[in-house]
Amino acid sequence: MFELFEKQHVLDNVREVSAYFEEKLDELVETMDVVVERRGMGLMQGLELSVNPKDVIARALDNGLILFSAGTNVIRFVPPLVITKADVDECIAKLKKSF
């Protein structure tokens, strides 16, 4: 299995896409009033919200985005290691629509 990771450069992808994902989530913190802060490392991220995340999660599901809560006010992101920048862009667009 580790040979497959090396052959497909999975860790290189994770490093590149996680930095991009963090940047896009940080933009949400700066531009969306309901987003308080970003937390996490790499692809495992969370957004602290000033509103109940259950409503946002329900709307996200209606928009084709599956999210989970972590605690009372955080949305958790744990995407697959093979996520692409295009996937991140789609996720952010659906998330904005859900707020």
C-alpha cells in the first residue's frame, strides 16, 4: 500500500492541496461573518461558526456536500487524500451557498 502512495505521489498531493484548502478556508474566515476561525492541520480542518452548524450542514447536504459537526459550533472537514484543487473549489462554492 505504501508503494502505491509513493507511486501516485499521494503525500505530495496532500501537501499541495492542504495548503490550498487552508488558504480557501482562511478566505471564508475573512469574508463570511458566520465563520469565526479555521482550525486544523493538513486536510483535517474545522471551521468554528457563530451559528448552529446543524442548519449549515443540512443546507450543505441539499447542495451535495456532506459535512459533520465537531462539538457545538464547528464544522469538520476530513476529505480523502486524493482530493484535488478543483474538488476544494467545488467544496468551497457549495459551502458558501450553504451559509
